[in-house]
Amino acid sequence: MHIFVGNLPFRMSAHEVEKLFSAYGAVRSVRVIIDRHTGRSRGFGFIEMPDQDNAQEAISILNGYEIQGRPISVHMAHPRDEDESQAIAV
């Protein structure tokens, strides 16, 4: 299951995010999104957990969990709509 996590502290590394989520089960991958111009975290990322039950548990427990004074937002990631990403403004 793919999970979105938002409002991450800007200094939180992918390794720290993995450690947080691995308390609830196996973590297949973690991506903290980095701004290409500044090289800093954009404050959100994506986690993939292979076991759906573990992922649901992590979502329910970690949504609203406070890290470094910031309540993180955790929910199931929605796939990007390919039509929207390919749209061109005229």
C-alpha cells in the first residue's frame, strides 16, 4: 500500500521516516520529496508498505502524530490522474 505523509519537519530524513513507519511493519520504500532548486525537503513524502493491515495501522496511529512540534498528516496515497498531469493550459 502506498501512503502519503505530509507536514514533515523539513530536516527529517527518509531514514527517520522509515524508522517511524517500520514500528508498524515492513517498509518497502520511502521517498521524501526534495525541492530541485533549493535541495531542501518539501515537507512531504511517500511510503510503501507491502502489508495492507500494517499500513492501515500505521495510518490510523500516525495521522496527527506530532514530530518536532508538527502534527503529520498520514493517509493512503492516491494515484496521479495521468490525464490531469498531461493537460496543457491554452
